[in-house]
Amino acid sequence: MAEKTFDGKKLMIAGGAGFVGSNLARQLLKTDLKELIIVDNLLSSDPVNVPDDDRVTFIPRSVTEDDVLDRIPDDLDFAWALYCLHGNQSSIADPMLDHDNNTLPSLKLFNRLKDIKSLDRVVYAAAGCAVAEKTFGEAAATKEDAPVSLYHDSPYSISKLIGEFYGNYFWKQYDLPFVKARFQNVYGPGEILGAGRWRGTHHSVWRNVTPTFIFRSLHHEALPLDNGGDASRDFIFVEDMARGLMACALKGDAGETYNLASGVETTILDLAAKINALTENPTPYDLKPKRDWDTSGKRFGDPTKSREKLGFEAQVSIDEGLKRTVDWTKANMGEIKRCMAQHVHFVPEIKTYLKD
């Protein structure tokens, strides 16, 4: 049997203007694909991330809208479901907004895709945090068959699991070729602080820990360490994540789950130290108590199954990835501050950075 490729195929990324989606789009456009449809309502992303390529069709709306779903071609070959409200804190502040942008899109998109008989694979961005053991003691690598708790820290975590449940349902009932890609903590070029619209909290600006630390460190600020930076995560470079998402589509078995992980546990304290060294930030850390809602503690993913079944393995070390991300941040500081400026009314501290 000939090896599958994306050449001559019609592809779609729901959430393709986001950080991960745009990096995936750029990797896919290196192939001889026929068309790449990007659907994104720009809630937590920016149009600057949409690749300028004649093969790209950009639909700047929500995948929950019926007329948008009607525009998905009946001869679509591959789809990636990467939409995301973005962030535990935003989902806690507004669970209904999280539902509208994390949970409902899964149901409506999978219900539409079940009728497309040409579809080879649908790859869903699942969340490793939703199945990881809650511990502040020694962490064990989370496997794909980890038990699922009925008690969660945030609506975001719940919504990512519901997406898995819906995908599993449509796979069993309608043979939707559904593959779950369990994300760890993705970082790298293209994650723009402040991208998108105001989502109710300052996390509309200060997104994930890595871009926030890099930005603050470049401005020689004290990096905030919740619980002394004792928590740990599995940090995977965004280009590795894009390769993993492509491998899930080309080699993943329908109904299966694959960890896209580095398999390396890094504490937030170690992350901060690496970033401060790269930026030559002399300012001591800002030690804070544990976040009252967060019981996630320490976690990292087990990449064994992805390595054995998909031939996927993270290639970029955290030291190399952080250096590339720092360099990208310096080169794109103007775009970052442009996006941050959208929220200056809600986060007055932004004014300080806009004077630079």
C-alpha cells in the first residue's frame, strides 16, 4: 500500500489562525496540497497568523455557524479541530463563553463531518491536563489510557474531555475517522500576547507561561512563580507539535489517542531560570502562593505510543526551543505590542510597554 500524503488533498483547520493552527498550516503548505481551508473566529488569535498563500481559503467566523459548516466541501480529505477559547482562567471567569467556543464547536463540527465520506482523518486537539494525575509529589508520565476523573479544576478541562466524548460517539456510531492528539504545554514562535478579543480577564493578554515569562524577562521584570515554581510541565516546541498533528492524520488509527509530548518534565522554576539566562534578566523572582483553583501540580506525558505507532518523536530540546522563541519575540515585538494595546482599557499596565 502506498504511503499516505497530503498531496492533491483538500484540508481544513478549525482554529487555523491560532498559535498551533498557524504553525500547522505553514508546515502543511510545504506539501503539494490542493486547498487549505482555515476557519477561525479570531476570538483568541490574530489575522497576521494566516499564511499568505493562494491555496488558503480563510473564513474568519465560528465553526458553530450553520452557513460556515455548509461551506465545508463534501470532498474534504483531512480536518484538524484546534479551536480553543484559550486558557483555564478564562473558562473559570466565563464558563458559557468556554462552552460556546470549546464544547459546542466539537458537537457541531463532528456532526457535519460525519456526512463527508471522502474524509480520511479528523484530528482533535485533546488536553493532557484533563487526564493527568493531580499531584504535587513525584509525577509519573501520563499514558493515553490514564483514568478520567469526574472532578476538574476548570470548564476548559471539562470541555476538552467532552470533545473527546463527542468524537468517540461519532466514531462508533457513524465511523467518523476520529483521532485524538493529547497536547502537552506547547510553546514557540507565533504565540502572540494579547491576540484576539477581550475574554474577561487579564489572561486575554498574559497567555501561557512561556510567552509571558519571555516578554516580562526581556523587560527585566520579576518572573512570578506560583508555589515557588514547584509545578512541572511537559514543554513541547510548536514545530514538533505540528509534525505530530500531521503524523496523527497520516498514520493514526481511527478511535485511538496519541500523546504529543516531549516526555521531559520541567519545573516552572527551571523554565524561569532558562529564560532569565537567555534574556540576561537580573531581577529576582516574585514568589507567590499556589493558585487557589489549581490542583494540577506536576505532570508530563508519556510519548512511547506516538513513537512506536506514529514514528513521532519531539526533536527540539527546550534549550534550543526557548532560544528560538526569545529570538522570535524580539523580532516581532511590534506585532505583540499592537495586539496587547487592544486591551489597554482593561489592563492599564500595558501603557508602560507601549511607551518603549
